[in-house]
Amino acid sequence: MAAVCEGRSRAAAAGRAVVVAVLLALLATLAGCDRGSSGPSPAPDDTALRQLFDQHAAAVLHHDRAAFLAGIDPKAQRYRARQQQVFADLAQVPLAGWSYTVVRTGAFPLPPAADGVRQAAAEVRVGYRIAGYDTRPVLSTAYLTLTQRGGRWYLAGDDDGASSGHRSDVQLWDQGPVRVVHGTRSLVLGLAPDKALREYAADADRAVPEVTRAWGADWPRKVVVEAPATLDQMAALLNVSATAYQGIAAVTTGELGVGAAPADRVIVNPQAFGLLSTFGKQVVLTHETTHVATRQSTDGNTPLWLSEGTADWVAYRDSGRTAPEIAPELAGDIQAGRVPGALPTAADFRAGSARLAQAYEGAWLACRLIADQWSPQTLTAFYRAVARGGTLDAHLRSTLGLSTAQFTARWQVYLRKELS
């Protein structure tokens, strides 16, 4: 009996091994494939996808509506109608380049197609360049559904991945018809009224020479401003919470330390910006334009107090305002005997921080201290040096002759002097 039972056990084990092997092979096949309702199928051919995306990119770049629609699944009616609107909303944007790069297929789960058509879920890097402004493509990510009909691949959707957290980045032309205002040193792309766009351009045009005078000429000396019509649209462009940014008048996006930083855009929050005085609006645009100029010398080594403080130093440099007028929150603290114990940290600059105002004001005064007690050239040289690596303490010692602790103590004395 024992021998019989052992034989049965071995046979059962062998049978289970075959089943497991078959299941593993099936899972491996499914993992590398996209799905239609008919089951597993091979991944799309790279050449076919390259042809689809190259033709679609050329259609966008050359404003060829017929060619653009030819790349969209004729049965994906909702997506097709939305893309027709996007194509129209892009019409005024002066494009110098448009491209798609397939990062991977099988990027997110797709339900079976209702009509049994073969599908693919692609993660795609979209790049565009603005004529006269961008030297490299501005990049974003799209999660696209592709379908194959009659042996040809089509674009069929851009939101099927949202439920699994694969959301396509939002661009201005996804939100409405983009109007364009050309300044002498700026380009404004916006959904806001034309009057507001012209005012943004005028402020940016005034900011550029001020920034160049303070920082130097080794940047493109022109700026692109994006002007959504609402706070929610701004938040969607940045992929952030609207509530966290409701008090922020403008921000600068960009890739840290990348050459001429072509991805930099100043994005305006119309709600907060509209509440500012004429002086305040100019300060904000000059501050953000400084970030555009300094981006190529900004990286993970650059503390926020230095980058934000330098931007404010440039913006307020010739304002004629007193320190207590520019830094009222910190002045109140100083006058009440609450002197900060350290330079502002990254946490102090987070949206919603209780110390956000004091962080900006303290950073401005730290940079103003360097410019006043050493020189403006020393401040900009220090900024550039920090991005080249090494510790902040080492750069303070080599540039100012002070340790971090000594500089902090000098700054605290400066705060009392300027704000009391």
C-alpha cells in the first residue's frame, strides 16, 4: 500500500508541476502583451508605432487637420471629438517642433474592447518646442490607448489609465483655445482675456533687462509665460492641489541644471495675481524671470533660501521700499523678540507652511546681506559656485570667509538692524 500511495503522490505532484508550468508560461505571455477581448496578442510592432506617431507629430507641427484626424480611431468618437478641439486650440501656438517617443507598451491595464479590436496601452513622452524660445523639447508624459483596425494602428484614448493612476499630463491647449501675445522679450500663451495677456507681456518685458543687469547675460534673456484663466487650470498644469496654491501668484517650472533650461515656463495664477498692485505684479514677474535665468546654475545643491532669496533680491533691488515694508511678517517677529534660530529650510517654503511668508522674507534678507556687505557680484558668484558641488559651508567659507554658523549669526544681527 505504501508503494501504491507513493506512486499516486508522485503522479499527482507531476500533474501539479505540469499545471504550474503551463500557468507560469501563460502569465509570462500575458505580462508581455496588450489585450483585446479575444485574449493575448503580441506587442505592437515598433515600426508600425513609429510610423503612427511620426505622422501624427508632423500633422500637429504643420497644422494638417486631415492628417491629424487620420491617425485617430474613427470609432473612438468621444476621444476623436476632444482631439479635434485640441487641434483647434493649438492653432495660434508658434511650434518649432513636436515629437512622440514610445517609452513602453503594456503601460496600464485595459479592459477588453467592446468590438474585439486589438489594443495597446502606451506610455509616451511628448515633446514640443516654441519657435524662437526653446532650444530643446519641453517634455510631458501621456498614457495613450492604441487600437488596430485593418492592420493599422490608431490613437484611441488618453484617459483609460487614469483609474490606475496613469494620468496624462495636462497642457494649456488641453484646457481651451490658446491665444498668443508677443512681447519684445517675452511670449505669453494664455486662456485669459487679451488685456491680461498684454499686461503679462509688458511686465515680463520689463523684468528681463532687470534680471540681466543683476545676473548677467549668460541666459536666453527672454521668457515664456503661461496664463490659464482659473486657479484650477493652473493646478492642473502643475499637477498639484488647487487649495495649496491659491495664494501663490505665479510659479516657474523647469528642469534643474539643464543647459539653457528650455522647459522653464512662468505659470500665472490669475486669482492671486489679479489681487496684486501694479508694483506687486512687477515684483512677481521679475522674481519668476530670475528663476528662468538662474536655472542653469541651480541644482540639488542649491538651498531654497538662496534661490528664492536671490529671486526676491533682484525683484526688490531698485524698489525704493524699506525692509519692514517688504518683510512685514518677519519684522513683526523681530520686533516681538522672535529672531529665527536658523536660515529658512526647505520645509518652510512648502505651500501651506505657517512660516512661508517669513521664509521668503528671511531668504531675501540673507541674500541682500551678501549683496550689501560684500557685493552684488559676490552674491551671484556664490550662487553659481554652490551648484558646482561641495558643501554649503565650504562655499560660504571660500566666498565670504564665514562658516555657516558665523553667517547665520551675521544674518540674525542684520535682521535686528534692518527690521527693528
